[in-house]
Amino acid sequence: MHRVVCLILIATLTLVSAGCLTQSPSPAEDADIRLLTPDEGFSIFDGQGHYSGIIGEETPDITINYSMGCVTLPPGNGTLPHRLLGTSEMVCVIGGEAEIHCDATTVTAREGEIVVLPMGVLQTITAAGDVPLRYIDVIQPPFSAGVELSGDELAAYAPGTDGGATNGIPIVIPDPREGIEWDIGSDMMIYTLANPVLMPDKHFPVDYSVAYAEILPGGSADFNELAGASEVIYVITGEVEVFTPGGTMIQVPAGNVAYIAPDQEKGYRNAGEVNATMLSFVDPAWTPERTIPVE
């Protein structure tokens, strides 16, 4: 199956992920900050697409209440009809265009847009444009083979039981720059996209938060830590350095992920010559009280 993506903000900062992973050591080894690099992954949905895992069964030593991977679908290909019982799915489009059928609703999502699918909906995701569709797929609770219904099991399933929705409505986040804006200085901006605590009226069916960040060349954020919350950073464009007061530093190029354990002191910077953009996933959801500046 495919799994399904996304930062929350931080008044001093936070940021994000992708791929099926192999682990790369940082210049100064620190188990609480890790670089996750995509590997070859595997074929999904009878060869319709390809999945590379990032967080989940691939990382049994990382405790996060969701699984994450990157899905690629060639033009015209799509996922087969299926349901994910008892789990929600977030689709963060990082390339191409997606046509998403969610029960009785159909939406189109383009690069930079996010769609959140409620638990148990009957769904398909198709590459609608002329280029491959690529999206970060986040599933909460974490994906397991037992939650997916397709084929004969799907045909025999009675909607409305065991977590299956009867008419689920997707939540569409059309533009990352229209989220809650947080100014982290002249060289960095963060936009909260999905946060069940800060946006209760949206009724997001997730416990984590997602934010989008832009860092200009030379931009950086001061040292801080997130009390009791982990952060996964997926770099979309450019390259981001994550570093600690103790000297650990990892470089996260586009298409790669940094995992930061709860309560870990860290900072960020864009040491490149082009703008860096990223998604940041914080679990449990970010709140201003979680961000602790480090002197």
C-alpha cells in the first residue's frame, strides 16, 4: 500500500521529510538528531506506483504516532480503490497534480497543496497531470497491513462499521503561504498549515501539526527545543543544516529528512545560495508553550 504529508510553527522555529530510508551519520554523532535518506523502496498497487518509507516499520527505534513515506505515481496511474480503517491520511503534494476521490467528493491538489482524508473513507489518488505525481503520505495511527481494505475484502465491507466513514469530506489546504504566519526574523518565515490545537474549527483528524517554512540564503534560527514533542523535517528545495550546541551538525538536502527527538536542543540555517523550503511535522501538535529558547 501507499502511505501517506507536512510543520507547525514555532515562535523561535521548527521545520521537515521524505523517502524510505537508510541512515547517514552526522559529522558529530548524536542519536537524537538523525538524517534519513531515501532508498529504493518498492512497487505498490499492482505496479501503479512506487513507495519509499521514511518513518514506520523502517524505523522501529523512532517513537512517533504516525507513519510517513513518499509515493510516486506516473502520469495516468493511480492507487486502487481502498479504505484505511481507523486511520487518517495526509497527502502533501510535492510534485505534479493529484486527483483524489474521497467517498462522494473529488478534489484536485497541485504542488504545494495538502489534502487530509478522514478515517475509513473509500479513496483513490491518481496522477492527473503530464508529469509524475509525488506526494508525502502520512498515516495516523501508523500504517499496518491490517488497516487496509482492497479487492475482495473491500467489496465485502459494510460502510459505517469498524471505523469506515459513510461520506467523509476531505480537508484541503490550498496554499502554504495562507496558513498562520509567524515571522522568525527577516530571513525566515513559517506558516502553520494544520494544527488540531491552534485550529480547532478545522476539525483536523490528527494529533500532530504541520508547518511550511522558507529560509533565505544565510537565514537561521536560534537554538531552541520542543518540550515533549519530536520534529520531522522534510526539505523540499535547497539544503538545511540542523545543528546542536554540542557540535552535532547534519546537512539535509532536498528530498531528505531530519528527525529530531523530543527535548533536543537544536538550531537551523540555510548555508546555501538559494531559498530553502521545507515541511515540519511536530508530534504531539506544536503549541507556543512547547518552544523553549536555549541561551
